[in-house]
Amino acid sequence: MVDLDEKDRKILSLFESNPDVSQVEIAEQVGLSQPTVGARIGKLKQTGVISTIAGMNLLKVGLRMAKVDVTTKDSIKVINQFKNCPYFLNGLVVSGKENLCMYFVAEDISSVEAIIDKHIRSDPAVMDVDLGIVITSVNDLIQPVKLNVEKSDLTPCGHDCTACEYYTNNRCLGCAASKAYKGNFW
């Protein structure tokens, strides 16, 4: 664990408010010299306290985000099946009855529902699923999204979209990594 002093906290706060803030501006607001601020920022980056991730505002580009809480006997197995899924944002193993929390994104709610039904609810290791669709967020919802997915006949999960009842009934756009994908975003 990294110990943060008051100056480090102020530097972090300034970065969170404006990721493009200059070291000169930080130095003025923190009361340190620019070289000292540069050294502190370097240390914070080296220790992983400051990290930069490029992402997009999901709601502004028209993507729908789902939060899926799962009760499962094997959280690692369930979460691992989505590691290469273009719709999967992140997963958290948590304590409590619902021991897995996952985040997905898609162009429409029906595709999210199809992913949950076909890949989570049908899993024998899953006992309960609670799906919530994000309507709005207090802060900008910035997340990295796997955009450069190579289209192939097989999906990362190994399913054939064209044989899926959700896909054939137009209740899912298909996997963005599949040549069968019918959406416009990926």
C-alpha cells in the first residue's frame, strides 16, 4: 500500500478534476516547485496510484450499460468466459449473497438481455441473476470499450450467433466480434 501525504492527495484531486492539468498549474496550487511536482507525479505513476485509461462516454455515444449481479458457485469460471467479449466492461468478485458483479455494454437493451439469458442465466453454476440497465449517471460514464475487434466466423465465447434464437428472432445484434454482427457501432 502506498502512503499518500496531503500534497499527493491534492495532486490526485487536481488530476481527477482535469486530467490535462499542467505540472505548472499543479505546482502553483499545491505550493511546490514544478520539478518537485514532476517527481511526485512520476512516483505516483510508477507505484500505480495514477493511471491513465482512455475511454468514451458510453451514454453520449448511444451505448446501453448493464450492471449484472450474480449469485454463483464459481465466480471465476463465470467471469472468465467474458474476458474476450467485446460487450464486457469489467467484473468484480464481491462478498455477500450476490458474489459477482459484472458490467456490460451494447447498442440496445435486447442484446444485453440476450447475453445475460444465453451466457449467464443458462449457466448451471449460476443460481440467481439481477439485471439493471443504467438509465443515467451522476458523473460522466467514461469506460474503455474494445472497439478494434477482428470479425471472425467464431465468437470469443465459441457460440454461433446465426444459430442463436435471440439473433434469428432479431432480439440480439450478434457478437461484435462475429461476421454475423448486425449492429452499427463496432
